[in-house]
Amino acid sequence: MVNVVLGAFYGDEGKGKVIDYLSKDCDYAVRFSGGNNAGHTIEVDGKKFAFHLIPSGILNKNVKAILGNGVVIDPKVLIDEINNLKENGYEVDNLYISDKAHLILPYHIELDRMLEDFRKENKIGTTNRGIGPAYCDKYERSGIRMEDFISNRFKDCLKVNLENKNIILKAYGYEEFDFETIYKEYSKYAEILKPYVCDTTTMLHKAIKNNEKILCEGAQATLLDIDFGSYPFVTSSSPTIGGVSTGTGIGSKYIDEVYGVIKAYSSRVGAGPYVTELTDEVGNQIRELGHEYGTTTKRPRRCGWLDIVALNYAIMLNGMTAIAMNHLDTIGHLDKIKLCVAYEYHGKREEYFNTNVDFLNHCKPIYEEFEGNFGDISHCKSYEDLPVNAKKYIERIEELTNTKIKFIGTGAGRTSIIVR
């Protein structure tokens, strides 16, 4: 059995919490795309863990946590995460890294900054973590894979790449990198990570053959997909369902449930169109109530109402079989809650999402309004325990999307979740 957890909007939907819950019954937790531009936060026994690379399921010791071939890996960040887990009592002997995953090196990070500087007022809001340039090298066929990194090939690969990158950096007035310094530092990282590197594709197919349970987790979310997001305000990989196959080697016929994660409202980090964004006091209130500051960037997130038009697009694109909703407790603090059920585009009602930036920038949200003030729902353990106003909001979303909301987050802790 292979189940998938995907973000339905712009990321930061709380995928980590849903993954943590589901992985308790799994044998494998697999991260299939993105890099350390993503962040999953999980609270366990009052302690928060922020994962940028390692799959969230690693906190369950019986789960094998895999970084798939679709991930780009910054060795320094990964080693920091490993050390943090060890310091908190986790052995991390259940971590596996695909030999086909690509490396992020210091020159990728500097090129990322350089490219964003050149965009000036047209910045796309990159996290400056080197993700885009690393994927560029991958598709330009000059990237360095983990299998190269832990072999004798690393020295020659690094030398050739660094010579080329330094030409670019020097031409545009940016500081060049010293080969010996990087090689010496990163050779140490290679020795640390070498025991974790293996053929994860074969490992996963053996697991499928043995009827073991696999949970695949995506970074970012549907509306940031390189193909299906509001280009160019997107990430550099495929955090949608197609990325599962290309990022792990698992064929589509093996995939069972696809869970789309949302908040009871919405948020976005970085530039780009956002139809339901609230730039008023209500938006600020949602931000503070939901602690909406980026796990990776620490930037304040743009906040707004839940958008059914965009959600239906994500459900359609990914074949989502159920929804996981977080932050119901957050939205319940408001007196009134709005739900975007359609757009107005040049005087006409639109119910189908279009990623075209000009289209989105000229759309106005059409709202339905609901009563809030849910009260304290942290004690609710079943759907029946929820207050009437909360149920009305949930059931209207299910009606508009024709999709069941199976998981409902009622607080920050790992146990603050209702399963229907």
C-alpha cells in the first residue's frame, strides 16, 4: 500500500502533523521532492521539531525514513538535522538517502542570490537556499549526485563545476569560491552521510512486493508546482502527484490514497497572485492566531480565506481521495468566517481555476459567510464533539468539493487531531 500526502495550496498547510499521524502505521516514510526550502514542524511532548529535509515520519522509530531521488540535498543542513535528532534521543539509524538524489553546494546558494538580485522589482521570493540552481544543474546534466559525492568521482566533478560557476560569478561581480576549501569541507560531510546512501528505488519496490505500507510526503504544494502552479511564482520541482513517481521510482498503479492537506483558511509566502489574500486587520489577526511565520524563512506569511476554486483545482490535478484540514481551532476564534466559492472575472462568475497570472490578478473572490466563535475545541476527540458552527463550515466545504474531510486538526500537538 502506498499513500501520499500533498499540500493543496501554497505550502505550510501542516503536512508534517498529518504525516506524523499516518506514519505510525507505516513501514516507510518517503520525501519525494524539493529541498530545504520546505519546512515541516511537529510538536511532540511539548518539543517542536522543524524538518527541512528529513521525512517527518522519522520520529516513529519503526519507520524507515527515505530521502528520494527527487530531493536536492544540502549536506550541511541534513547533518544538522541528524545531529539535532541524536541530541534529542533519536538514533537516526532508520534514515536512507537515494544514491540518485542531487547535491546542493555553496555555489548553488550564491547563484540563487545572484539571480534574485537581478530580478530587482520582479523577484519571485526564492528562499535563497540554492534549490533552483541545483535543479538547473540536474537538468543541464552537470549535477552531482549522492553516488558521486561519496565516491572518488566527487573531486573531479566538483573541480569542473566550480570552474564553470566561478566564471559566471566573476563576470557579474560576485565572489568566487576556492576549490580546496570546499573540497576539504564537503569531503568530511560525504564520510558522515555515506552510511545512509543506498538504492532506495529497489528498497521501495521490495517493500511493495512484501505488502509493506509506504507513505510519500511532498514538500511545498500544488499551486507552487513548476508546471501547474502560477508560473513563474513557483518552486523548481513537482510537489504534485506526478512528482511521487519521478521522485521515488514508484509507479502510479501502486498508489492508493492521496490526502490533500489544507488549513481552515489559507496562506502564502513569497510573491505571486493570491485571490483571497487579506491585507486588513482580519488578515493580521489570522496571522497572529495561527503563528503564520515561515518554518524555513521566518518571513510573515500572507493570510486569507479558504479558496474553494483553487482547492477543487488541486483535488482534480492530484486525484485527491480525501482532505486533511488543519487550524480549525485558529479560524474558530473569529466572529465571522468567509469561504471563497467562486471568482468574479470582468463581471462574470468563474468556478474553474486558471494559473495564468493575469487572470488571477483580475479575479475578485465571491464569498459565503459563516458564524465563527467555535470556542475551545482542543478537547474534541470525535467529529460529533465539534460545535455546530464548525460542522456547518466543514460540511459546506465537503459539499463544494465533493471530497471527504477525513482529518481535522484541533490544536498544535501531534494528538490534536480528529480522524473520521
